[in-house]
Amino acid sequence: MKKRIIGLVLVSALTVCAFAGCAQRGTQTQTAASGSAASADQTYTWRMAHEEYTNDMQDIYCKEFAEKLNENSDGKINLQIYGVGQIGDALQQCELLQNNGLEFAMISPGNTGTIVPENQLFSLHFLFPEDLEDAQKVLDTSEALNTDLAAKYLEKNIQVLSFWTEGAMQWTSNKPLQTPDDFVGLKIRTMQSPMIVAAYEAYGANPTPMSYTEVYSGLQLNMIDAQENPISAIQSSKFYEVQKYLTAANSNIYVTATCVNPTFFNGLPEDIQQIILDTAEEMKPRAYEIQRDKNDEALALIQEANPDIIVEGITDEGRAQFEEKALTAYDKYGELVGADGAAILDKLLAEIEAYEASAQ
């Protein structure tokens, strides 16, 4: 991984700094009492880490977020962006954010399910509306997510500014995947998430947790038969080279969260806090556009590079079968996360049902 050694040294240094109470590089923030207004000449320099590489979705988002913060603050806020590996891996970045060793970070459920177990509801299949624009509207407006689930993050010293999707999860395979019966005995690579495993077990598949870096060779050597990822990841990792089918399943959405350390945030002047909140809100529609453009571009590149790949959706009848089977994993979610998590899911289901009814 690029700059891996440097990244690990920085992790150690920053972690020590965090526990020593010296993590915040914008030392001016310490001189302004919470609730007061920033002085006219006060400037801030902060760090934001994300889980991806240069020009990936999170990188584009974070750089635009930084530009808007600078613009909206009349140049007072300067946000430095670090990709994965520059300040540790995704989990280390999350830990630094929790420990106030980092001001901002992108946090995704696939990497933080053990820290905030309730966020594994994002791994449930056929939960959100099939249309991604509708799914993003649910993410933007849901009280179950933005209040109740966000409170679970806050208990772990992570403050969510917004949830947004990087696109729907799609399947690649060497045979058609149109009904749950097609999954029986299928070795499909998944992340090491109990909920993702449970989702595919509900179809009779053989979910196989595997490091992301091993997926291409696993497909090539037939160690696994299929995998799931957003289109952009399928394209960038060239999984289409060793698969015959790309099924636009929209089985679930890959959700990430723009987050800030709450201790740091609460210590800022009120006007600076409001700039951060307003900028995060301003980025919501832009986040949707970023994922749409990147995924559309990726699909076109896949079809250009491999004209023989079969790209197909799922029939309404097949989707109904998947939705029925997926309910088994919903029950598993309640067992894994307890009553609070189950209540969040129930509330979210009611919100989605109400949204879809109003949209008809």
C-alpha cells in the first residue's frame, strides 16, 4: 500500500498525540470558548481522512468538502485530505477520530461494524428503494438513521454529519443470478460482516469472507464463483475480466458517513460549527452526483473493455423472491444487535414504506 510505512509511523505518533491532548493542529480553536464567535483573523487547519485512493469517490467528495468549507468560511478553514494508508488503514482512521487524534473522517459500516454494530443494517438486502435517488432521499431525511442510529455513533465518540451512498451493490458471476435458487451452493466473496454473510446464507449461498486484494485471483482461479461490489469498484479492480455476468441487482446500497470528532466539534465557536453543519448539508446532493457519475462512467468502461460481458437486471418476479428470502437476515440483525438496533430497523422500515407510498 502506498506510503504504508510512513502511514504506520504517523498512526503511532498521532495516537500518542491524541491521548496527550495535543491532536488538534488548529490551535486557535482552543482559545475560543464554545458558543462564542470566531474572531475575524482566526484561522483553522484540520485533517480529514478517507478510506479510498486518489480520484475515488470519497477522495473527490472530501476535496470538494474542503473547498466548500474554505469558501463558506471566507478562507478561515483549511482542511487537509489524507487517503487510506496515509494515516493508517480505515479502522485506524476511525480509532484516531474516536480518540480526537483526527478531526474529520469518512466512516463506512463495512469497516466499523464491530464499533457500531447497529450500522450493519446497511448490509441488509432489498431494504432501501431500488432507485438510488430515492434511497439517497431516505438517507437524507430518515429520523431512524440521522437521529437514532447517529446517537449510537455518538456513544462511540463519533458524530455523524451525513450519510451518503457510493452506489448500489451489484453481482458478478459466471452464471446468471436471477432468483435465490441460482445462489444455492454458490461461493460468493463477502466482507467479514455477520450481516452480509447472513444475507447470502438466506439464499442458500456459501458466503466466503476474503480480503479485497485477493478477490481477483480468487475469481480467476475459481476459488470463488461470484462477488458483490458497486460498479465503480468492479471496474477499478477489473473483476469484469474474469466474470461472464454483471447483474444489476441493487441488492443493497454501500453507505458511508461524513463524521467529525464530537469533542473537537463542541469546542468550536458556534458560527464555525454552523459552517460545518451547513457545508455537510450542502454536500448531500453533490454526493449523489459524484456516485452517479463515477458509476455510470465505470459501467461504460467495463462494457468497452469487455464487450462480451452480459449486463442484466433482475425481473420483478425474481426481486420479489429475493425480498422474501432476505427477511431471514432481518431477524438475524435483531438477534445480533439487540432491542435498540431492532427498534431502529423497524422505524426505518416504516419510514421507507411511508416514503414509497408518498412517491407513488
